Amino acid sequence: MADVITYRDAVAEGIAREMRRDPSVVCLGEDIGAAEGVFKTTVGLLKEFGPDRVWDTPISEQAIVGAAMGAAMTGMRPVAEIMFSDFLACCYDYIANEIPKVRYMTGGQVTVPLVVRTANGGGLGFGAQHSQAVENWVFAVPGLKIAAPSTSDDVVGLMAAAIRSDDPVVFFEHKGLLATKGPPAAEGHVVELGRARTMRDGDDVTLVALASTVPVALDAAERLAGEGVSAEVIDLRCLVPLDVAAVLASLEKTSRLVVIEENPYQGGWGGTLVSVVADEGFDLLDAPIKRIAAACVPLPFADALEAQVIPGVDAVTERVLELAAY
């Protein structure tokens, strides 16, 4: 086994492991077969599993997710790809009104065990319609689980848990992380949905991050260490279930909280997290909670402007130093 694996290769590896384990797992989406995915995240799947289990679809998000829903309701475990997360908007009726309601409305007689995986987020200059971080879109829908890994081993482990889930999962793969490298996942690696991961221990402030903001938080923590501030970094890994317990446990040590999200500040998932912390952990706090989020504007195409919209290391470091001095 290689010493490292890229995040993009881990996506294909995670899917392949589950397809080998369970013959009911199938994949469908635009250009996922012969082309092996526009982001090369389905490399080798068609070759290994053939066209009966890897389905190239028309360019129709409604068709992809609708077919996946029907397949899941009849006993398969489909993994459907929406090429860019922005275009979840095109199949939002299925995502918000149909898929998450079936198990409840049938009294548990019918489940919809499907995964909708999608390339999410900015930082690569893809412009306003192909760069959004849209976890908050699905976070508002009861009945959906949400995973957003930041590392290659978590891609594999969370993919396994997502595909095995009897509830629908929206699985966000961050475009800005696809080329990053990390240790390969061990055989049989499964990461429980809703279990956060402490990426760095610290005593002075808790930084909570997700997907692309995890490396931002880690870089900021390294810089802060040079300023005498010890930052603990928590990777939520999932939004539903949301591991508030891990955040509260960290706050028992640090008493200060900064949440770093790529969603726009208005309506971002961080608003929910800090609300719960204020309700359940107010007595743990020695300073105001701070949220660092993307600006509420369409994503610019120009890289210099995009960098002003999406939270970066400088912004995080500056805000934490202010909080540490509170």
C-alpha cells in the first residue's frame, strides 16, 4: 500500500471498497464511467465493476437523483454524483421534499439508503455558479445526514458509513482539497457519522472547522503557537449528526470558541452551532463566541477577490489573537 493517497483517489477507493463488499451498491452520474469523473474521483470504477453498476447519465440533476431515489426504495444502495454542489438547486425538490420524507411518511416501511456526493466549495476560481459552499442548503432539511471530510482517510471512512446508512446522506467533497495527500485508510476503516475529530490539542482557544477550513485552522494554530496562543482544532466531519459534545468538551479546557466556516455568514451552519453552545455551554465561556465565515456575496472569479470572500489564515489568526486578549 502506498504511503500517501490523494483526497481525490480516496473518493474512488472509498466507493470501490463498498462496491466490493456489497453488490447492491451502484454509482450513477454525469461522466463518471468512461471519463472517470470530471474531477477524476471515479477512476477505475467502470473498469472493475462494469456498466451494470456504474451508470453514465444524461445531464440532468433531477434524473440522477430521481433515479437514485427509486433505486434506493427498491433495495439498492445508489451513490449519485452531482458534479458541482451548486446544482443541487436543480434537484432540490428531491433533496428537500421527497428523499428525506419517505421513511417518516411510510412509518419506516420504506427506507431511502442513498448517498448524494458532490464537489463543493471555492478557492479555485471557478466563478459564482461553480464555487459555492452549500452545506447550509441541506443543513436546513430535516431527515438528511451531512458528511464533509477534510482528509483522505476520513473520505474513505465516512464514505463507508454513508453508503451503509439506511438514511440518505449528502456527501460533500471539497474541490480545494482534491489534490491534498494523506495516509491511506486501513482496511475496513469506517468513521461513525457524527463523530468529530480533534486535529490538534490546545488549551487557550477552540477552533471548530469543517472540510476546507480545517487546514486553514491548523495553519492558523501553528502561527498562533508562535504568538504564545495554544489553539485546539476540531474537525466536525459531519453536520448531521452534529457532535456538539466534542465542542463542549474542548471548551471545558479552553473557555474560548471560534467557528470557521466557508458557508456565507448569513444562514451558515456555524450559527446553529454557536446557538447550541450558548444554550448548553454558556457557563464554560470566558469570552464572546466568534464566527468567521464567507462574505454574503456571489463568489468572484478573480482569485484576489475570491480570497477576500473566503476566510483565510490571516483572518483567523487576527480574530483569535483579539479573542485571546479579551
